[in-house]
Amino acid sequence: MTETSRRSLFKVGALLTAAATGTGVAEAEAVPDGRKARPVGRHIAFGADPATQVVISWQQLQKVNRPYARIATRAGEFGAPIAAEVRTLKSEIGWQEGDHSFPPHGPDPMYQYYLHVRLDGLTPDTTYFYVVGHESCEPGEVAQFRTASTTGTPFTFTAFGDQGYGYNARKLTSLAADQGPAFHLALGNLSYAIHNGTPNVEGGHPTTDKYDAARWNSLLAQNEFLTKNVPWMITLGNREMEEWYSPNGYGGVRARFTMPDNAWSGSTGIYAWRYQNVGLVSLDGNDICYRNTANFGYTGGKQLTWLNGQLARFRKDPAIDFIVVYLHHATYSTSDGGGAESFAQQKWAPVFDKHQVDLVLNAHNRVYERTDPIKAGRAGKTGTTYVTAGGGGQALDKFYQDAPESYLGHENPSGTPTMRCFEKNSDKSTDTEVTWSRVRYRGYGITAIDVTPKTTTAPARMKIRALDEDGGLIDEITLRR
């Protein structure tokens, strides 16, 4: 690495204050000299331009002095330390209920320290190596990432949601890594730190939600073998509404992750970016969810206005073939779990139709389901394909009214799939028989999307593959432009 590149590769944000993030600055003393506190839970993310922008993030289980990252284009030839931005979460033990015993001599409150280094001005289509450390700990294992190409090359990305931690969850992370993805989309309800709360209203209800902040430590450690090398792009689920951390319960998310968040100043989990010929949009489904209403309508229509403008810009961009929207909540689904969101059908689906969104990925319902192309609420030969990829590791849901599974090699045309749309703040629902539910699978698995750019003789292709937890193919379809 040249001396010039060492100077120009990064920009570092200022230390977040409690007022800006809703998190507290730790009163605890830093780790004494000579006592090592190893970095854990490394996870990287792209910026809005993945060819030139990456964020390196990790966690320290204790407060440390002068944390940093060092990067290189050749392993072992690392540049000068790049100071990390420290974001601190303060969590009172008294408002937590874990699936473990809190030690009687443990700290109260619990502090979690998250470190972030923003890198800018990187070289496209280049492998970078990095290490992280701090004053009392020499850098450890070398990790790496690759910036996006600016020329058309085939690539794969993966997606699933409702992961949590545990045997099934880790198995799916391994399966995603096996696909060699350029990036991974984590479709909300990430750690299940909010767990077993009042039925169907988990998230945004601090008086009834059960919460264990340490589950985030487990999730980050579990996924590190993937996320240290593959950008992990998150979207917000209802269980990310942690009301103990302002604003809007998103202070915890803002401490742990650095997403582009470029919709407007202060937006969280709402952002747009482009990877080669694919325009991607992350939405906050909590804004339109009738069942988990803590943040319903909190953007005052701003998200919808931004979405309409952003999709218009993507569709006018000659470099973009496909548009992919990802969020947690389901616009269309026949699952009995979270059901489908009628407000999204009324407000967002017409915008998807207008700008010819190719694919919408969501979770929330802990099953796999793919629709036929839908336009104006009806199945047809053209329109938007909706995929629910919620079998990420947690307890599975059922299909409404026990509609039969139907997937590759096990097609079942019997039964009548029915869409269930819950009424606001109610277990009551409006039920509609549908014809667009093409594939239904009640099991764990991931979705992998293979993108092939267009050539002078062939259109651009986006192949959607659904794999069960053992890697078996349960669904496959190819979209072309």
C-alpha cells in the first residue's frame, strides 16, 4: 500500500454523544494496561457506493483505549492505525430478562461497546485485508473484504431473516457462506434479544417485552465467520424496536451497525445503494405494520415520498437492470404468523408497480414463500415477485388454514392458499383467497440470488434460488431484463 493511499482511504466519524444516539457514554474505566480484551463480533457493511466505501465494525466486551483498524491490499503490509468511532450502549439489568442467570457479582448496568471505522476512497474490484485492535491488544486474525466491480461481472448475494442464534441459525450462516456471496441481506428480527413477549406484539412494548441485551453478543459471535469478510446489510424488524434506546427505539441498532441510512438526515434502516447493475432499497416495515404499531406512521409519510423518488431515479439509470427492495414485513403472504400487511398493499405496492420493481424480499413469517409476479394486487405474467425468506433459524410458522406446502419436487395443487391481513392492533383479520402463492415451504433455509449482467447477445438475468438447511434446492426461477 502506498503512503498516498494510507492518507486517503478513510473518513472517521466523531464519537457519538448520548444526545445524538440515545445511548450512554460508559462511566466504566478502560481495560488496564497489559490486560487484553480481544475484539469480537466483527461485521462489515458497504456504504452507498460499494465500489469505494466499506465500514469495519466490531464489539469490545470491555471499555478499551484507542481502538483502531489497519488495512492493506497485501496481507502483512498494513497502513497506519485508523482511529475507531466508539458507540456505547448502557442497559440496566433491572429491565432485562434473559434465558440465563445474570451473575450476582456481574456489572449493573451492562455496557456494550461497538467500534466502527468508515473507509472511503477505496479502489473498486480490489481485495483488502484488515486487522482491528486497541492499545492493550495487538491485532489478531487477519480478515478481508472485496469492493464491488464497476464493470459487469456475475455475482451472488444471499438473504434470510428471523435468525437469532442457535444450531439452526449457525447452520444457515454456514450455508450462506458456501454460496460465496458478494453481500448478505439480513431481513430483520436479527438477534431475538426481544423474546417471548406478549404474543404478536413483540417490539416497542417495554412493559411487556422480555429483553436480553447479551443476545446481540451471541448473534455477532455466531455470525463472525461470515460477517467479518462479507458485507452484512441489515433491515429493521419489529424486534429491533428496543424502546429502551431512543430515538424511536432504534438507538441500539444505530450503536451496533453502520448502514448508509441516506434517505434523510436521521433515518435508520432506510437507505438505497447500487451493486453493479442492481439497485437496492432497504425499507422500515415498522412504519406500515398494523400488528406491531409502536412505530406505525412515525415517518409521517416521508418514507413513502422518498421511496417513490428513489425508485424513479433507479429506473431512469441506464446502469441498473434490476431493482430489489428488502424489508422485514410481508406485503403479500399466506402465512399464519405475521400475515400480510394491507397498508403496504395500499401504499407501497402501487409504487413498486409504477417503477417496475423486480423483486421484494422480506421475512417476518418464518417460512419460505414465493409469489407469481403481482401487479395491481393480481397475479400475471408481469409484475413484482415477492419472496418471504423468514426461515432463518427461529421457531417456524404455519401457512394459514393449513394450506399445503408446494415446492420443487413436491408440488401440491390442492388446497386454497389464503392471505391473512390483520386489523390494526387486533388479532382479527381480513381473509382473502389468492391464486398467486406459487411456492410454499415450511422449513429452514436461505435465498440466494445469482445475477448475470447483460451482454450484446443476452439479457441481464437474476436467478432466485431457495435452499433448504442442507443445501437442497426447493425453488428456482429466473427473471430477465
